[in-house]
Amino acid sequence: MKLRKNDIYLIIVVVILGIAAGLYIYLNKKPGGKAVLKYGNNQSMDIDLSKDGKINLESNGIEIHLDIKDGAIAFIQSECPDHICERFGYIKNVGESAICLPAQASVTIISE
């Protein structure tokens, strides 16, 4: 199968559009200034990400530990059996979330 001149132009245009879309998404990620922690029986806490610190609390009978550092937040330790929440790592962009299902706790980055 031989590519014609128009086929090559189409491929080039599709590649350029793909790169442009990827750059647009990458460059428009906005770091959030706040996070919302939801835990336990409909409890929630607003967290200012501009101040480094640690949060230790119990949710659904499970001790969880969060770390706030450099405008990001992460579950750093949980007593849950699978520790999946710790694998999310630090999150900082608006819309990102980390969840600890056994503790019924979640943290979501929001804009200020």
C-alpha cells in the first residue's frame, strides 16, 4: 500500500492536533489551593494546601495519616488492610482525588 500525498498531509495534521491537545491539557492543569477531606459519617474538613503539616484522625474505626507538603496532599499511612490510598501519592491539581475505601475517607483538590 502506497501513501499518497494527501494521506501524508492528513497524518501530519492529526499528529499536530494531538500534540496541541496534549500540550493544552498539560499546560492548563491548575494547582489547587484547597482540599476537601470527607470522612466518617458525613464529616468534612477544608484544608489549606499553602501550609505544610500533618493530619491524623480516625475514620470508620481506621487511623489515617495525611501529609501536606509543597501545595500537595497525600495519604501517607493508613491502618487499612490494602494500603491502596497510600499509592495515590501526592495530589495537587484541581479535580484530583485520593480515596481510602475501608476508612470511608476521601480527599479532593478544589480551587480556592
